[in-house]
Amino acid sequence: MTSDAVALSERRQGKFGDKYFAGRPQQVLLRNWLTFKSSAWIAVVSGFFEPVLYLLSFGYGIGELVGNISTSTGNISYAAYIAPGLLATSAMNGAMIDSTWNVFFKLNESRLYKAMLATSLGPLDVALGEIAWALMRGGLYATAFTLVLAGLGLVTSWWALLAVPAAIIVAFGFASFGMAITSYMKSHHQMNFFEIFLLPMFLFSGAFYPLTVFPGWAQAIIKALPLGQGIELVTKAMAGDFGIHLLVNVTYFIVMICVGLYFTTKRLNALFMR
Amino acid sequence: MTEPLIRARGLTKTYGDFIAVDGIDFDVAKGESFGFLGPNGAGKSTTMRIIGATSVRTSGTLTILGKDPEVNGPQIRAHLGVVPQQDNLDSELTVSENIFIYGRYFGLSSSFINKKIPELLEFAQLEEKKYTKVEALSGGMKRRLTIARSLVSEPDILMLDEPTTGLDPQARHILWDRLFRLKEQGVTLLITTHYMDEAEQLCDRLIVMDKGKIMAEDSPAKLIKDYSTKEVLEVRFGSERNQEMVEILRPLAQRIEVLPDRILLYAEDGEQLLEQIAAKGIHPNTSLVRRSSLEDVFLRLTGRTLVE
Amino acid sequence: MMSTKIRKVSKYGSFHVAEARIRNMLKWRGIILFEAVVNPTLYLVSIGIGVGSLIDANNGVNGVSYLTFLAPALLASAAIQGSADEVIFPVMEGFKWNRTFFGMRSTTLTAQQISLGVFLAAMARAMFSIVIYWIVLYLFGALESDTAWLAMPAALLAGAAMGAVMLALAAKIENENFFFTLVGRFVMIPMFLFSGTFYPLTQMPTYLQFFGWISPLWHATELGRYLTYDYPLSGLQLSIHIGVLAIMIVAGLFLSTRIFAKRLEK
């Protein structure tokens, strides 16, 4: 007599990537849902407030000192100017928390992945499940934030709805990249790397002021960094500004996603197949 | 003879220059309770991980249920229940959620798992704790839950790495009792331990490992018979005098082992040996006669104690 | 050999605890120094000059450059962040992760000395961050008046007030699961954003100004502005700002001593 578990795993045998993928990332998602239901919702829901607080404080407080900003699409309020940047930033932050600190904990402290990979689940199931979770969280934040923007009258066209898919693409890129790097981290002190990288990227991203205050070479660097790309993507999508630029932004993130997934799977496999 | 469940030939695992497992051979039959006894670092856990298809061997051959873990990792893992040395329960979930989600990792249906849960909770004596978060459980309860969790997929082979390390004596006995029941149900058990009493209690057959090699292989009783005497007399003279007494005592016993705190004298009849010593006017500070154990086998084979 | 030395309870127990904490911090001196230098530089360049260029081009604020306006707030904020970090993590570690406080308690150290020692070490760390930050501000030319150096003790007051309150709060928390996230999102970030840090508090609606009144950052920022440029404060305002910070320090330390004693002696 063979058990269901054996029958299931034998059904996948010989299929492409069967050593790395059991076709069940949704079970990893289910696990996160169970923890979310019982208590993690506090942390998840609280994450929504972060960009809203920034919007209120900066948009209205600094907005009063700054006045209107002239952009390529006309003169807009400071709050409307920073909104897409804050959305992209919060998509990045949400995805990074899930895919870096949370993953580090599950990898090294709670040994959760070890337990998962002792079953017939494969490393790609784990990677995809965790990233999908980060995306759902990112998507939730993006939707809520867009609603807040609409409520505050900062949304001018229906294109703003595109903010949600744009933010999800940004979150996907950061989540898979972040998880890949985290899987190589050995001590939580190395995790400070993320902060050292993220803080300047955030401060100089152009979320708070036009990049034109910087010299040309600095602008080029900022625009080439992931958050710069993310802000550009969200800003353009929300403005309904489709062009070759948008395609470049999207391609940039697709590359990030693929590279991240590849290294995460490879590293998890190496870690648990020593 | 039927094909063994697990067959290893020349199984080797190296990490750089370090040889963790050094060309070992063994067979495990279906329904058998098979032990790996040895001190920390003997290569037991590495061997277990290779069998569990979570570590890739360097050389040699290994088949589990006729399959090679290097080729059919997921298929082999579907047959196994794994209880690691350190519990890796999901601390954010409750007791029953832990079993549920673990079953889901194997792809089992919710209805199947939900039918299994009461049965497994009863087995682990955790019915009362069904809705308790794992964090709040005692060490013994966590270990029983880890075992219950590993049984959700109805594995053919249950692998236990140091199952009772860190548990108090009472919790150990409860756990041994549970493992006996599994054995009665025909589950093949693979157990690593550095406790000789555990190996004697649980294993039908075991291999004694040291530095990646197999030193001996047999049933616990046969190993004791082959490598030790029936009884052992332990004497202490205090740390200053142990050395000088060794030469006087050596001719009296079949074999003698000197440990930092005591001298072990091997004989068929310990009481009789103690009388002989007393007759010579030698009076140890303390003396104790006991039956030989696997500890003595290990000492004989390696010149070292299991727990150092 | 039995020692015949007479053992007595040290009067300086809290300094021994602080020493142990500081030795621990020194292991991470590279990261601490890096953060202390890089953080202010990044903030000043990005917000001070980036956002500042927009504001100064408009009407400016308080009649000084935006950088000058922002400087004391960032200084006090760095003090608060540094002392909060050095209080929260050691307390979690001491009570739960490594249970080091219980080890200390089994020596002649008292609960009061342990809590005070952690606090003192956090103050040392805050002072270090403040001095570095101040130097960076000076180099950026953000400090205008002769009394600008007094902004350092003012910032330390803010660090002490936050440190003392956090010491009590962290000691009270037995299950830290979401503590860090919640403190970050519902205490640290709102405080940073709504304490008159980036624009005068009075610019917010009155009901939001309440945030500022209970925020150590606002009180210290007002003091700092008074000390670093020509920002008028009456004698009464000065004493209120100092008084509120002092009350926070005393109340926080008083409470944390009691909570430490309760947890270590139960």
C-alpha cells in the first residue's frame, strides 16, 4: 500500500524540475495565511499606515512651505507630487520586510524552511510561496494607499488604478531580489547591509523633490537604481503615460524577478542539500 | 531474502578535507528498529541527512525502497517521517495547525489530514493542547508533537535524530513508550543517539560509529556479549590515588579501563572481584557493581566514552 | 583555598552593568560609527538640500535656511533613535533571549542597578551619535549662533527622556512578537513626522499639535532651535520644555526600576 504523499510525489516524477518543484507553492501561502489569521495581521495592517503618515506629514506640512511643483504634466500640489513615489517606496518596504527579515528568521532561527524541505516540497515551492505572500501584501498596501489618495482628492484620472499592478511589479522585483540576497546572509549583523543600501536609495530616489537639483551624472545613477525605476514606473502608470520608457521599467523588474528567483532556488537547494 | 529497505555501500561524505562519513556499509530491513550509536561528531546525523535526501553523498551507493535519493529526492522524502535533532516546529502556529500544514506540504487533502489529526494528537498525548501555540509547550511535548507531525503522511520509515536529548527522565520514558507502539505497528525506525540506554531500549540492531566509520554492528545484547564481560566493577580511590592503584588491580580483572574519575574493572562476577580486592587489603572510597552496557562496548572499541 | 576577602554590594553596580553593555557595543563599533556618520550626511544632503532647495526658493521658514531649521530636529532625532535602540534590544535580550539580567541578578547587583546601567550605556551611545552628528552639522554650516554647542545637551535630554520611557515599556513587554514593528510604526515614525521636525508644529491643525506636546522630539527641537539660531522662546516656554523632558526621565526611570525588580525577583 502506498500513501497519498507517495502517490502524489510519484506523479510528478520525471517532469521538468521535479527535484526543485513539487507544484505546491500555495501550501506555503496557506501557512502564512494561518499565521496571519491568528496574530500577524497586526504587523501587516500597521504597515499600511507608514506611507499614509508620510503623505500627511510631508504632503501637507512641507507642501505648505514648498507650494506647487511644476512637472512635465503641469503644476501640481506637493502632496500629489510625492504620492507615486511614496507608493513605490511602500511597495518596496513591504516586500523587503517579508523577503528579508522574515525570511532570515525562518531560514536561521525557526528553521521553518528546513522542516518544509524535509517533506516532498521543493525549494522553488518555498521561494514562490514566500514571494507570492509578499506580493499579496504589497498589492493590499497599494490598493489601500490608492484609495486614500482618491479620498484626499489627489487622483485626477482613472489611470491611477494602474498604480496597483505597477506597485505589485515593483514589489515582486524587490521581494525576489531581497530573498535571494537574504539566503546568502549568515548573521543578522550582515542584514544591516539592506539598511545601508535602502536608506540612501530612499532619500535620493526623487520621491520628495525633483531630481533636477542634482547634477546629470547623479540623476543617471539614481534613475538606474531599482527604486528610481520603481518610482518612474508608478508615476508613469498613474499618469497614463505609456511609451518606450514604461517598457524599459517593466523589463528592468522582470530581469530582477528572474535573477532573484534563480539565485534563491539555487541557494536554498545548496543550503538544504549540503 | 527480501530486498532490504535501505542499502548503503561505501557511503562517504566529505566537507572539504573533513571526512564526515567514511565509506560505511549497512542494510536496514523492513520493520526493523535500527540505531546509530556514537559520540557527537561521529557522522550519525550526516548519515541520517543523506538517507533523508537532504544531503548529497560524495561517493558510494545508497538505495532507499529501491530508489536513489540523488535522483528521486522528493519521492523518497514522501516515504519518510523526519524528526530532527532540534525541533523545527512552526512556533507561530497552534499544535493542530502544525500537523495540518505539514500534511499540506506533502500535498495531502484537508479531509484526509483532518481525519488524522485527532488520532495523532491522541498518540502524542496532546489532545488537551490542540489549540495551544507551540511556544507554550514543554520540551517533551514539543518533541512528541514533532513525531506526531512527521507521522501525518503515514511514512514507511521514521527517522529520529537524538530523539530524547535534552529531555528529563520522565519525558524520555513517555517518548520511548510512544516509539515502541510505532514499532509494533510495523514502522521502520532509524534512530541516532549517544545514549547507550536509549539504544538498548529501542534498537533491534545498531551500528557503533566513531569518526565516520562503523566500529561494530549487531544487536545490543550481542554487542555487549562480544565486546564486554557480563559485569563491571566501578571503583574510586579519589583523584590522587587512581593511577597508582591501576597496576595493583590490573592482574585481578579480565580488562581494566581508567577514566578520569574512576576505574572500571571487567569481570563475569563483580561481587566476587570486589571480595578479592578487599582480601588484598585494598579498600576503594566507593564501589559499584553493574551489568555491562553499550557504553562499555564503545569504550572497548574506541578507548573513549560516549559523552565527553 | 577559601578567600577571606569581605564581599560587599558595590555602590557602583550600575556602572559595572553599563560597562558590560558598552563593551558589547564596542564589538559593533564599525557599524555604529558608520551609521553615526553616514546617516546624518545622507539626511542633510537629501532632505536639507533637496527639499530645502524647494522651500528656500519659495519663502523659507523662520527666516533662516531650511538646513538650519532642520538641523536641531535631526540632531535630537538621532539621539532618540540611538538611545531607543540601545534600550529596547538589550532589555529583550536580558529578560528573554539570553536571560543575561537573571545572571546579573544572581551576583550582588540589584534590579535597580541593572536597569540604570542599561540606561547609562544607552546615554553613552546617544552622546556619541550626538557629537558626531553635531560635527557633521557644523561642517554643513547649519549652526548659526554661539550657543549652538548647547544643542548637544538638549538633544541628550531628548535621548534620555525617550530612553527612560522605552526602558519601562520594553521591560513591561513579555511577548515581543510584534513589539518592534509596532513601536516603529506607531511611536518612532509618527514622532519623527509629526513633532515639528520638518515644519513648524503650529502649521498642523490644533488636534494634531497634541502629538508634539507629548513628544520628547518636539520639546528638544524647540530647545535646539533656540540654541542654534535666532529662534525666540520665552523663559516660561524654556522651562516647560525642560520640565516635560525631566518629568519623562524621572517617571521612566522610576517605572522601569519597579518593573525590573518585579520581573527579576518573581
